[in-house]
Amino acid sequence: MKEFVEKLRRDAFAPVDIASVVIFRIAFGLISFWHVWPLLSRDWIRPFWLEPHFLFKYYGFPWVHPWPGNGLYVHCVVLGILAIFIAAGFFYRVSAALFFLGHTYIFLLDEGRYQNHDYLICLFSFLLIFVPAHRAFSVDAWFNRRLRARATPMWALWLLRTQIAVVYFYGGVAKINPDWLHGEPMRSELAHHLDFPIIGRFFKEEWAVYTMSYGSLLFDLLVVPCLLWRRTRVAAFCVAVLFHLMNARLFQMSVAVFPWLA
């Protein structure tokens, strides 16, 4: 047992190329900024949180309320700035911690506005507090030479991979229910998109309904191991891009956060 723990520790701290976590840091920061920006540019803050007379509260957080006056607007401006700071690696850990707190506050304002990608942003921003993703290609590393590194511990990379894997795998497990296995709600959704280019005419066919229902279930369950296995990585990546673009086009689902980080 002691040898196993020691091997696990060695593997966890084995150096790997830092490029992956750096790219993730930059992508997360830019995507988070793009995610926050519409709240200001389209003035969604007022109809989402200021105009409603009642907001549903998460259990244990009834004390979370919108800032008075223009406080929420200032809050979202600060969130956008922090997202850019994360991407640039500027005061990285402080920026990640403040962004986590600020975005989690927005998330907790109204349970009725729950979106799984908002929750995922909270989780990733928390993880980034601990991941040393600022040791290369960052403002912090530019100012502090001692911070610079070409490698990062293996645990940092696998921490992010594991979070992505949990999302995909649980998405597959959640689909294993009587409705999904009998083609719903896929059947009802496809019926509204018979005008989809090229393949839309097949959407009324039962074989198409079941192919897409079971295909998406298997995709969620298998895409992570296929991405991790070198022989299937390229094919799995191409399928993943096609899958998420189809979701965006068919069901008007945002592809701004989760798939691109994956």
C-alpha cells in the first residue's frame, strides 16, 4: 500500500508540458469574458435580476440578493475585467479567486435561471485558483522570471481533464432513463426542425430519432476515453466538434463554454 501511494505521488507530480493548461487558462478567460459581456451589452441584468419581484433561492443561500442601485452593473464589469486578467495571467491567482466568488454570486442570485454551463464556470474558476497555469505566456511570468516554467505537475492537467470527464459522463448517465431510451424528448424536438439542411427530411423517421438518441448517449459515455486514447483522439475530436455544432444549430444550445474548453 505504501509503495502504491508513493507511486501515485510521483505520478501526480511528474512534470508535463505546461502548454495544455496555459491554453486552457487563456480559453477560459476569453470565453468567460464573452459569456459575461451580453449581460451588459444586451442589458440582461435588469430583466434577469432587478425587475422580477421574486427570485428563487438555492437551499442555504436565501441571503444572496442583488446589489442595490447600479451595483450589479459594476459587478459584471469587474467580472469581465477579471476574466481578461485570467486570460492574460495578470495577478492570476487573485483574479481567479475573485472571479470565482463574483461569478458564484451571480449564479446564486436565482435558481430559476440555472444553466449548467454557469455552474461549470464556477467549478472551473475554483479549480484554476490551484492550477499553476500562469507560469508561461502570462503577464505574471513576464514580470517575475522565477515564476517561469515549461512544465507543470501532472495533477494540474488531470484535475481539469477529470472535471470535463465528469460533465460528459454524467450527461450520459442522466440519459439512461425510460423517456430517453424510447426516443423522447428527441422525437418531439426533431419534429420542429424538419427544415434542417440536407438531413432534416429524415427527422420524422423513427430510425433517425433512435439513432440520435442513442448516439448522443453513447457519445457522452465514450468520448472522454476516446479522446484520451491516442489512436482514437483525432476521430473523437472531430465527432465532438460536429456533435456540439449540431446541438447549437438544432436546439439553439450555446457552444460558448463547455465544448470548447473540453
